[in-house]
Amino acid sequence: MSDKDAGTPRVYLARHGETEWTKNGRYTGITELELTQTGERQVLGSGKMLVGTGKLIEPSKLAKIWVSPRKRAQRTYDLLFEDSLDIVDVKTDLRCNLLAEWDYGAYEGMLTQEIREQRKSQGLDQERPWDIWKDGCENGE
């Protein structure tokens, strides 16, 4: 499966475990949040199933690892590879700002319904409800 010499390169993406804000649906971008205990268990469970010798992600055969600079992503990396850190022989960029989460600007930490109510009170979105993909984020990306 995973093999540095394979004819087809592979890319694996891992999302961080649960935080208090992801648990309740708040937009989380640049705010530094720790993983919840449940989030740590989620990552450990995934790591045990997916990462290790003979598994889908075999650390000794990885060519490159990029990790967001956010604490929740850093912790996720540590937990995923905790049993393999001594054999991961790759260039690991643990502060890859190109992978950093979005800056939600004024909407950071808010729920979708709160954003829609706030925008409606400002006279916006009278024809249709706010949509992050169409309307973006005030003072964000």
C-alpha cells in the first residue's frame, strides 16, 4: 500500500480531533483550542487502526508530512504517530502556515444561526440566508 517507491504517489489527510468548538458547531479558524478528551480518544483510535508497520500509513515509507501550526493539529499529529515517532524518518514541517485553518474574522467562534441573525440585523441577506461559500466572512478570508 504506502510505499515511497510506488508508481502512484498517495496523499493522506487527517483532520484534528474534537475541540469544544467543533463539538458545538462554532466556526474555528485561528483561535487556539485544545482537543477534548473525546478528541484525543478519536485520534488515538484512528492512529491505532491506520498508522504503523503493515497498516495503511506506514511511517517508515512516508516521504513528507505537513502539519498545520494550530495546537489542535500539532496534538493530533503527536497522537497519530505516538507509537511511530522514533521510526518516522521524513522531513516533517510541523508549522506549515500554508495548511493553517481559515481566518473566520468577525465570525470566529460563532454559530451559523448567530451569524445569520447578526447579518439580518445589519440589513444583510434579506433575499436568502448567509452562506459562507457565497458571502464569506467579515474581516476574514
